[in-house]
Amino acid sequence: MINNQSNLSPQKIAYVAYVAVILFFLELPVIVVVLASFSDTSYLTIPPQGLTLRWYDEVLSDARYMSAIYTSVKLALCATIISLVLGTAASYALIRKKVPFAATISSAIMAPLIFPAVVIGVALLQFYSLIGIRGHFLTLVLSHVAITVPYVVRSVMSTMAGTDFTIEEAARTLGADALTAFRLVTLPMIRPGLIAGGLFSFIISFDNVPVTIFLLNVREITLPVKIFTAIEHGVDPSIAAISSIMIFVTGAFLVFAERWIGFHKFA
Amino acid sequence: MPALSIKQLRKTYGATTAVDSFDLDVAEGEFVSLLGPSGCGKTTILRMVAGLITPDSGQIVIAGKDVTHVPVHKRNVGLVFQSYALFPHMTVFDNVAFGLRRNNLAEDKVKERVITVLSKVRLEGLEDRFPKQLSGGQQQRVALARAIAPEPTILLLDEPLSNLDKQLRMNMQIELKRLQRDVGVTTIFVTHDQSEAMAMSDRICVLESGKTQQIGVPEDLYHRPENKFIATFLGRSNSFTASIGKSVSGKLVQLDLDEGIQILATASDKVASSGKVHVTIRHETVKISKNPPDKSKALNRFKGKVIYRAFSGSIIDYVVTLDDGPEFLLEATNVDGERHALPGAEVWISFEAGAVLVNELGDQ
Amino acid sequence: MTNRLRIWLNASGIGLLSPLAIVLLLAFIAPVLIMFPTSLHPYTPGVGIGEGWTLENYVEIFSDSYYHEVILRSLGMAFSVMIFTIIIGCPLAYFLARMQSRARNWLVLLVIFPLLLNLVVRSFGWIALLSKHGLINDVLLSIGMIDEPLKLIFNLTGLIIGMTHIFLPFMVLLVMGSIQNIPVDLEEAAAVLGSNRTRVFFSIILPLSIPGLLSGSILVFILSISALVTPRLLGGPTYKVISTLIYDEFMQLLNWPAGSALAFVLTLIVLVVIWATGRFSKRWMAHLT
């Protein structure tokens, strides 16, 4: 047991120092990217030479980055909403109903979590090419539902399993039909799971590269894929700037989600 | 027309039969308990009446209307769950108003009704609390208020008192019974606690393995059990197997217990035939005394030795081993507060012929 | 009849499940299955995918030394990443699991933060650190530890460093979860019975945290061997692993049959790892209960 107050032995100090080093290692690339984004040079230098916000200005006034952000947000929102609806319905069925082959079905729903993303990507590329809808926005949304729905199902099922089903039955005996009982009673009770699932879903969809990169058309490109191709063409501080923006947004998002629902419990 | 009429109800889960050929008629305003050990099917019956479970076969008629295939939300039954199942995200007011709002009652009428019902369960002033902020007894009363607010045709209670501590349970028994009489709602009460069932019910239906064992007023069940299960299930008793001996008079018959003593019992059609029977003698019908009791007062009297004595306030429990005979458990009333008949003491025990309950031996 | 169908759809939950099932069928199951016939077609550069059926794509993967090198490299990399995340992650996991201060949740969030941060951004951070004129080489040169820049990127070293960082949070969170499930009483009981700290760790903590350690290890291994973005960015266009090779077959060479065959080989590796560890952990769990 770690007891913070009492007898600081040398071993304990060494242990705490080790933990601090590991935590520093975890945040190191983040720190480096943020530092590099302020450099006044046209090439990447750390520590930054000079101090400027001009890379941020450049990125934020670049129409290609703006349209990539728009595409990413639109895609993540569509995928998250559909995932939440379908995933919640499926979770409800798996927990409350007598589903035949329930174990197999839930494994199939969870499979995209561990299935090689690149394989899903190329399979979808070929499938959508074959039926002639490659590059359509809908194909992206459908694929993102498949890769985000496991997160929704996982969060929703764990919250739902902890709720007393008789509460919904009570609503039914008081005259509420199945849908009303779900809406007025079950839904508010599983709210933390829905929020966590939705947040996860949004992040996973927004961040995805290995599936998305195979399905994009030339006009619509997502932000991570845009940064990915930018890096392949050569690194410069503008990439650090757009990356830093993502770092700030992710950080703010995490703090907000923690305050809202205690996000660490769902990780 | 009965308020509730159940005919030939049956429900199976795979190979196990939860409820089998169950019949019950409940009169308007009556309080009927379904009593039995856990797994006897009592909750399944209650849930079928509520509409939460669909029966395999049979019929449920509420106020003359066949509701067997009517969905739960259209049955107008009130159900109080063992866990109370209060809506955790709603205030007491919104909990109680839930059923009223489903009936599209105007909001001022809802308010009026909620206030009335809350005062009936003595929870005035707690409208804005959330369930988590209430004690167990208060939560239980909210559950009750929520169930009776929409004026259900039938009130169903699923072990509503089992989560309360003993003292509170006694108070709630009285309060619940009063409320039920006051509102006049037909009530089905599911419990495994026999004293609770006997204290509150107009009639009790005892269930075992999905089948009715006996239905009747509590006194009938207790004093005139129809079978061995009822005789041993209700109250605390001594059980024996015996052979029917000679008839002593028109009114009395001699029974030879397997343990080697003879006792006298009141003759009835159950003991008319010869053969093996089951004998039940309740603890409180056995008297204990230092001197041999007058034969005119107790036909059955035996000498024995106290081997165990437990004082628990108003009553004292004894275990007495008869000379050349079985052990008897008995319960005496504490009358004088003295330490009588300590272990090792030589005593007499006695009981009336009418206290001997005789039933068919059954399968084993 | 339709009424009975409706009741059955409702009671069995099939009605609620089918919308998701259809999406999964169209966006996961069918596409993966349809790729299999493709992997059995011949491919001629410049001409395209042929009509006939052949096992050639698979034969080549198992006989060609270039494929061997890439597959072995991928396996070695995934295995190394797994080992490093165990070594680095477990002490942190134990620390966080047994920490009682209120700061704990925020330290856990420090572990979650890189996990949520975009993979491309994290990989980019490692490019800035590891490249020839990156921070690490600059620092080492300036303090005189080295005379010329180390080659830390576009090779195995760079891949392992970057991927260890990227998958470390998974290991920490899973092991932390399983240590939290071990009652502190057990450790105290062992200590009372005279075990020292090391004995307590090896006799109580380690065996009981095996489930978390095992699932963390499988996850890290699988994710490492399937990863595309980080190997692509830190390995560059020439230093290849299976997944980047699949990417090239599809996006640059347009040899879909070979890419499909390679995709199935990767899937097979993942499935075998899951199956094997599943058997192992089943035996382990049987031993525990």
C-alpha cells in the first residue's frame, strides 16, 4: 500500500520518481508539439526560437483545414447520433430481452474493437467500390457507426446492468406504454452511460484514420487524414499549430467530461 | 361479480412449472394474501395479474373484464414492489403524479390528488424530496401513495414490508391495513411471512410448488389445516407419525405415535380410516407444570425432564424429553417472572385432545 | 400471423437489434467476407484483376523472403511493444490503483489524455522528438554525449518507442482495473503472516492481476500489429510492417488480390493470438477458482 504521509524511505522516493518519469514520458510528445507551434522559424525547432502565433493564424485561415474540420465534425456527429440510437436499442435488447445467441451477437458487435482497422478499411474500400457507392458520405457514416458502436454498447450496457428493471415495470403498471416508460424512466437513469458512450463515439469517429483514409473522396477530407497527408509531404510549424489546437480541444474536452460525468470511470 | 377472478392459470419456465391450475376469486374490497415459501409461484401470479408476465394458459378477469391479453399499462392495477422501484430522478411529488399524468389528468387535478394521497400516507411536506433523501419507511409510503394515486381497480403488494426492520414493519402493517380499509381497494398481498399474512388478511391462499394448498380465513388455516403442509407450515409445532388405534368413545380416538407413546385425539372423518397419519401439536397448546395436571383438564399428560429453556420476554420456550418417549417443544407464557422449570427439572406436560391436528400422511 | 411475428420480434429483442445488425452486416461482416474471393484471383500489373482462381497470393506470402521479413518484423515489433508496455506500465498501474489521494483521478486522466489525443498528433510529436534534428538528438549533441545524430526514426527503434508510448495507456488502465479489484485486505493479510513487500507482490498481486495483465498484453499486441498510422509516419515509406504493406498494395500498387490475401494473414494472426490467450486464460481462471 502506498501511504503518502508516513516514512519516506529511499525506495519510496525512487518509486514516486519513477512514476513521475513515466507520466512525463506519456505527456512528452504533447509538450513538444505545443512548444514547436510557437516557433518563429519556418522549420520545426524545439525549444521554439522566437515566439509567434502566426502558424495558428495561417492554419485557421486556411480554407482546406477549415473544410476538413467541418467534414470531421459532421461525420463524427452523424456517426455518434446513429451509434447512440442503434447501440442503445441493442444494449436494451441484450440486457432486458431473451435474445437467442446473445453471446455471439454481442461478440459480433464488439468485434470492431479488436479487428485490425486496416483490414476493415480495405474491405470497405473494395465493397463500396463493387456496389458503386465509394466516396459517398453515407459510406463513411455507416463505417464509423460500425467502429464507434462498441463504445456506446459497452458504456450503456454497464450502466443499464446497474439499474433496477422493476423501476421501468413500475412505470408500466402506472399506465405508461413501453416507449413512454423507456423515455421517462430508463433513459434518465442510463444518462451517464449514454453521455460517456456518446463522447467516446465522437472522439473515436473524429480521430479515425485507418478506416477513413480508404473511403474518402477528393473533395471531402477529414482533419486527421489532412494532417496525416501534410506530415507525409514534410513537417513544418503549421502542422504543430493545428496539432496544438487539437491538443487544447482534447484537453478541454477531457476536463469538461470529467467534471460532468466522472469520465475516468468509463475508460 | 368478484373484483378479481383467476381461472386455471398456468405458467412454466422450461421444465419447471411455476404456477399450475391456479384459481382464485377475490371480492370487492377484500384483502387476500398469497403466502408461501420462496419459489412457490406467488410473485409469478402477482406479476401475471399485473400483466408483467404472460401466462401460458388460463384467464384473468378484473371487474368483469377479461384482461388476460391486455397490456400492462392498460390494466389499471397498482403495484408496490419489494424494492419500492421509486423513480430515482423524480421528486416524491412527480413519483406520485406519474400515474395520474399518464391518464392525462389536468395539472391542477394532479396536484390536488397528489396532496390528498400524500396526506393519507402521512408524507405531507416531503413533495420536493428525492427518494434518496428519504428513510426506508418513507420510501415505502411513497411507493404505496404512487400505487393508489390513480385509484387502481386492484392493489398488488409484492412483499412490500420485507425490507423494513422489525419495529417499523409492525407499525407499517397497521398503517397499511388501515389505509386499505379506508380506501376500500381490493388488495392482493404477496408475502412469505405468515404472521404478517395472518395479521392483515381477510383470507389467505397458501401456495406450494405453484399449487394452492388451502384458501381460507386465517383462523381456519391455523386451527383446521386441510393437509400436512398447512399444518406444519403455519405456526411452530411438533410433528409425529402415528397409527390409528382403537376408538375410545364416539368422540375420541387413540393414536399410537411411532416414538412409542399413546395420545388421544378428537375423532373426525380424517381419522376414521385406519393406517398411518401425520400428527401436529402446536407449541403453545402444550402446557408445562410441576405437578401432574388434573385429568379432567387435559386428556394427554406425560412426565418428562426439561433439557432446554429459553426466556425471551413475554414467552419462554422449553424442550422437554418425555420418560421413554419423544422430545416435545413447547411455548409457555411468562406469567410471574420467576425462573421456573430450569433445565434438569422434572415436569409434566399436557395438552387437550382438540389440540392434536391429524392429517393424511401424504407421499413420503 | 403478423401479430405473432410482432410479439416474437419484441420478446426476443430481435426487433431492437436488427437495425444495428443490418449496419454491421453492411459495414463490417459482408465487406470482410467478400474480400476472401478477391484474395483468390490473379493480378497482372497494368492489366488488373484476372477472372481465374488461384492460391498464388497466399503461396507468395509464405514463400517470398520479403514478405517473411515484413511479417517477422511486425511480430517482433508487436511483441517488443507488448513487453515494454508491461515493464513500464505495471509500476504506474499499481501506484495509481493503490493511491488514496484526491489527486488520483487527475493522474488517471493524465494517462487517459494521450489515449484520447489524435493518433496522428501523437505520432507527429514523436517525429519532432526522434528525427535527425529532433529534440533528443539536439539535447544529446549539445551535452556532448554523442558526436553525430543517432538514427532514431524510420527504423525499428523509432517504431518501438512511438508505439510503446501510444499503447502504454491501455496497459496501465487494464492492469490498474484488475489491481483495484484485489482487496487491500489480502495484501495486509499476507503482510501480517510475515511476507515482505516483494513476497506480497509475487504471491498476491502478480497472480491476481494476471487477468488484467493478460488482456492488456493481448490488446497491446493486437493493436500494435494492426496499427497503420504510427508505423506509416515513424517507419516512413520504406520501412514496412504488414499493415503499411496492405495500405500500399491497395492504394499505390492497386494489387487488391495480394492486399486481400495479406489482410487475411493479418486477421489470422490476430485471431490465433486471441484464441490462444483465450485458452490460456481459461486454464488460468480454472486454476484460480
